[in-house]
Amino acid sequence: MTPDEELRKHWHDFCDCDPFPTREDFPERMEAAGLIRLRPVTRRDVAEDPFAAERGIELGGSLWELTAKGRKAM
């Protein structure tokens, strides 16, 4: 499976913290492929996600987001 295919298959599971077979190294491999990146959490992230706290999204932390290449792959 290519990184693009794996991203499409597992991105939503990853974001929802659901289990899937390659979860442990998924972010590192997707970042290496240029599909996602880690960035600081903003006030907007916290305000726009009603489940932010439940998902561990809080100010001072980081979160993974799709890059332009990742959005295109999706």
C-alpha cells in the first residue's frame, strides 16, 4: 500500500484515536512522506472542536494536520 493509500484508509481513524494495525508508526511514516505535519495547537483549534479536550487537543500542545500534499492525496 502506498503512503497516499494508507493515509486515505487510516487518517480518520488516526484523528479519532481509533485502533488500526499500523497506528504506532503511522504519523512518522506519513510525515516522512510529506503528507502530514506536527504543529502547535492554536486557540482556534480548541474553540472549533467541541471534543478538543477529549482528544487531547489543548493549548501548549501539538497536533497533526494534513499538508497540501496530504489534502491532495485525500
